[in-house]
Amino acid sequence: MMAPDDVKQLLNLAFPDADIELSDLTGTRDHYQARIVSAAFEGKSPVEQHQLVYAALGPAMAGPIHALALKTYTPDAWKRLSGGQ
């Protein structure tokens, strides 16, 4: 298990410019969903974007975090998707 604040802290360290929304899907602190908007994803495929997130979480992905549903976006892609919000 890993506290949501700890997960978010690791993500913020790796993606300091990011807008991050993190949800504990089951309340067990090991199944999360994250929506991350960061310029670090520019020019990267979705698979490469997700690999960056997994690398940021490091060993947590091999233990405390059992599942992670990811939605990653560049700022421009998020702006288009969210209607400019």
C-alpha cells in the first residue's frame, strides 16, 4: 500500500509542471487512477508517456502499487479535450 499523497509527490517530482488528478479506485491504497497533463509528454507516444510515469514511480510499481490506470496528455491535447478549461 502507498498513500495517495506519496504517489502524488513522486509524480510531482518527476513532472513539476504537471496538473495531476489522482484517485484511489478501491480505497485500499494500491489501485490508482491518474490523469496527468505535462509538457514532458510532448512528442511522445502514449506508450512512451506511460513509461515515463512508471519510471517516475520506480519501485512502487513493483510492490505497493498493484494497479495504475493512466490518462496522460500534453497541455495542448488536454486543452482541446477539456474545452479550453
